[in-house]
Amino acid sequence: MERCVVRPAGPRALGPTPDDELAALRKRAEQLAERNRLARELHDSVGHALSIVTVQAAAARRVLAADPAFVDKALGAIEESARSALEDLDHVLGLLREDRAPTAPQRTLDDLPGLLGRTRIAGVAVESTVDGEVSRLPAAVSREAYRIVQECLTNALRHAGKVPVTVRLAVRQAELALDIDNPLDGAGAPRPGGGRGLAGMRERVTVLRGQMTAGARDGRWAVAVRIPLRSGREEESA
């Protein structure tokens, strides 16, 4: 009579091992982190451009016949903002498409003069001071700080209109200090439930283990960010 041999079930039949489950969780966390990062990139870059385009288009329409020079300036601001947003969008799409490399590097504080210039063209008076060399900042810090400044300018334009904005940036020995404020004029504070701007900035600061405060102070809306600076290993891993 033929013998029936019962073999113990192998690991595959018993389901995933704890190590398999841990690896899957880590992969899922990485995917979510990357998705959130790309969402922040799109929100900040495209949101900033659309805010400038909306304000300038509305202003140009009001004086279309009476002030051709202003209309020409407004159209220039719209064109420049749209071009910058398209470049950022193309970069993010390049990251999403695994079949091709990103078309351009991400913007950093080295690109800050261009950002401030486009905002000024939109009619916002921006006063800025930079203390220290931004070129020595780790790449991750410089990228996130650029987006934080961009979002602050967007929020000021969106919620307070064309009010003066002050941007102060200081590269210190142990930290990057960023202070941005503008008059409230009764409309500067973010509206309840009105977007992901502040939350996105906090996420950027948290990733770099920094600190951020934002709120009304003496009739102004003020954002203060402090990001610790670490060794060059952080830049290499970014």
C-alpha cells in the first residue's frame, strides 16, 4: 500500500512573516511620504502662480482701457508666473514618470531673487534681507526654505492683498532663521479650513526637525521658522 507522507506547511503557506510585514509597512510609509512631498510641491508652486495670475488678471481687467502701461506690466507678470509654474509642474511630472528623469533641479534659496522679483512684478512690495551665505546650506534645507518663503508670499497675496511683505533670512552657525510678516489689514489671517498652506509649511519644517510659529502679532501676520543645520551627510542623503 502506498504511504501518504504529510509534510509541514512551508513559510509561504503560513502567510507573510513579521519581517515581510515590516518591509511592506516601510515601503508603504515611503510611498506616502513621497506622495505628500509631491503634493506640497504642486500646492506651493502652482498655488503661488495662480494667486499672482488671479490678482493681476483682475487688476488688468479693471483698467484695460484707461491704463495700457499697467495692463502690459500685469500681462508680463502673468506670463512669468505661468512659465515658472509650468517648469515646476514639469519637474514634478518627471518624478512621477519612472520612464524619464526629472527635467530640472528643484528650486532652492539660490532662486530666491527670482521669486521675489516675480512677486514684486505682481504689485507686492517685498522688503528682503539675507544675512549669511545661503550657498552653504544643505540642499534639503535650502529647498524647503524656498518653498516656505513662496507659500508665505502666496498667503499674504491671497489673504491680505497687495500689502508690503518683509522677508528676513539669516544663515547662522547652527540654524537657518526665517521671519516673514505682513500687515493683517483685517484679512491677513488664514481663513478657517482655507487650504493646506500652513499645514504644508509645518510638514516641511517637521521633516527637518525644525520649529515654526505663525499667527497675528501687533497687527501683523508673522511666520517664524528655525531649522537646525547638520553635517554634510544630510545633504548627501537628501
